[in-house]
Amino acid sequence: MTSIQWADLPKELLEMIGKRLDSRMDTLRFRAVCTSWTSSVSLPSSDQEIPPLIPNIPGPISYAPLFFQTTICRMDHVRKDPSSSSSSKSWLVKVGESNYGKLKLFNPLTNQEIKNSPMALNLLEFKFVELSKAFSLKSPRVYSVDGINKAVLFRVSANSSDENEFGILAIFHEVELAYWKNGAESWIILGGDENVQYDDITVCNERVYVVDRCGTVSWISPVLNVTQYYPSLYCFGGQKDLVECCGDLYVVDRYLEGERRRWVGIDGSDDQILPNEGFTPTHAPKAIDFRVYKMDEDWGKWIEVKSLDDKVFVLGMDCSFSVSCKEFNGVKGNCIYYMDGDDYAGSGLGGGSIHVFQLQDRSIHKLAVIPEFSEIFWPQSKVSSV
């Protein structure tokens, strides 16, 4: 019997398979197999696709940034022999697309491209399970724009029939909340209190939430009102992060060894916010402790969480999220992965830039000195591990 090559499958059959793919990630993986598969299935349209070039952001930054979207995934190694008794292996990766529609893998915390990725092996041996989305605005030179903390996609009205009626919510200059509607020529600054400094923004149960430096959590209504949703935490850490876990919203309060950095102009004034060329961080303090809080819906108050059980929190620059260590063979839970401000400002980011906070003993270590916690990430130096 003559064997049939994958590339020789009838186009009609490939089109039928393509219509049954569950996600855009599956479609990208399908298209990456070979040229004939790429031409047989087109990328699905998405109401979350926006132009890559966005109007100038508020403030003195004078260029229009580029919009990037990536996907946080669990990458599973598919065993060739289903009868094998050996356990499967999974890693946490960030997946993006190249200009040619090919998949590119990144470390979900450092954003470093994984050069020795499994894409150099056989893509058919791996599958991807989507966990979260990450969005970022970057300069035309594809550098991160200083002062843009987080960005999320946002629908203006859930009842709108216009598929293009969406935009971006972002935190600028580490204090301001702004919105850009798809097709608009400028951004809109939200919130009327100049004393509010926003730390983080995220999506939970299809709602957009923000948290300020004092621990007040608010949600953004479909008409762009910033409404306090929960009572203030009144916690005393220097930086707040929002994390969705199992449908619940958590606040991670990061205690710092000193004051947060300030935006300082070239002339030394605090009221002049400048781009990379004129930005000077006066201090980027390291984290020395963490506190985790969850809303008790029955009592309407925040409670401190002493243990995350099997959960892992990942506090990324462009996306914070949670995963269960049960989904990653051999991975330890009840911890927080993060990076300090100085790590992002440095060069040559790698596993040594990642820190791990363990809730059990409240210890902090660099990932490089506790290798048992590094199993969740793709091994940078070993391709043969799979």
C-alpha cells in the first residue's frame, strides 16, 4: 500500500478539518504543518483584532505605539506511543505570531523568545491549551514603552451589534487610566480624581477591574464609568496586582524595600512625563514580602489568603494569571512567580531574573537557586528533555 504524505491530503478534507478546529491557536498550529495546510485554511477573523498602530498615547510621548497580542498557554508534549507508561510533560509558554503566521514561543515572565523551542522539533508532538491573553503597547522599534503598565481589550457596550465597537484600556505613567476606541483619533482619560494612582488592570468574568495603590478595586462599566466595586483593602504594600483564579478576583499586595520610582523630566521636574529618552527612574525597589487577599462575597469584605494550595500566581509585566500545578507534572504550587523593576530595566533577561515567593515559609529566592520550581518553564538550555 502506498503511504499518503500529510502534505498530499485533499484540500476538501483539510478544509473540513479546519472548520472543526476549536481555537485560533489550533488553527495556527494546523497552518504551521506545511505549505499546503497553510493555504487550505485561513486564519479566523476575530472581533479582538485591532490595527497594529495606535494613536499617540496621552502625555508628551510623541509617537504612535504598536499593539501586540500574545497568548499564555500550557504546552503539552504528546506522547508518540499512547501505551507508554511514562508521564507526559507540560510547560508554561507565551505564544505569538510572526509576520508569516508562524508560532513563536516566549518565556511568559521575561518575554524572551525561546530560541531552542520545540518548533525546531516536530510541531505535531505538541498541543497548546489557552490559559490567558496578554496585551502590550510598544514603540515603533518594538521596545516596551516606559510607563505603560498594562493594557486590556474592552467592549464599550455588550449589547452592541457592531463587531468593531471595542477598544483598549491601559494604565499610563503608572497612574492614569485611559481608553482608546477602535477607529478613534485620540485617547480618553478616565476617572476624575487626580490623586488616584492605578497599579493594575485585568479582566475577570468578562468584567474589567482596576486597582489603585491604596487597594481600592473598581470596575469599568460598559459606558466607561469607573465604579468602586469592593470596599478598600487599606493594605500597606507599595504595589498591587490583580489575579483571576478559578473565577475569583485576588489582590496581591507587594511590599517593597523602598518607595516606588517616580517619573522625572529632563529638567528634574516631577510634572513632566517623558518617553524613554527623558525618563529617569529614581528608584526601582525590590519586593521583600507579599500578601494575598480574596473577597468574601457572603460578608462583603476582603480576607487574607494564607495558602494558594496547588495554585501558582504569575505576575507578569503585561499579564498576571494563575495556573494549577496539577496541570504541570512535577511543578510545586503555593507560590508566586514575579520579577522586580530592576530586572525589567536590565538586559539579558533569563531564568535568573525570575523570583519565587513561597507562601508556606514566606521566603523569596531567585529561580536559578531553586531548580525544582523551574520545571514549569521550558528548559532554555536543554532540547533533549522531551
